[in-house]
Amino acid sequence: MKTPEEKKELRSLYNFYKNTERGFVTRDGYAAIPSNGKKVGVVYEGEILKFCRNEDSAHNFIAQHRKTIKKLSQRNGKTKN
């Protein structure tokens, strides 16, 4: 769980970048940053996860990554009990 300060920072990043022409930031901490040429780098928690061909593929990758993280957290929660 994120602290209130982290949530506030993510909201401010989201609001700052929501009207940009290229790239985007989500409210939960993902960022798609324009890279060399047409590629878009997907960043989460300070780590570059992948370079996608365009913003649509970045959106798809982020949706898939969210599901993967959710499954892993559920699996780890079950093994700790």
C-alpha cells in the first residue's frame, strides 16, 4: 500500500502530464515516456519494464502487467498464511 505522500505525488504527476501530446502517466504509478523515434518506454516504480512500439501497445502492456502483479500478490498472500 502506498503512503499518502506517495499517492499525492502520483496524483500531481498524473495531473501534470495528462494533456501531453506524447506519453502518459497513470494514477497508479505507470508512465509511458517517449523514447528515441516512435518507441515508448514503460516505467513502473522507477524501473523500465519494456519499450513498446506505440502508446496503444503501452496501454495494453500496462493492463497485462497490472493483472500479473495482482495475481502474484494474491499468490504470495496465500502462501504467507
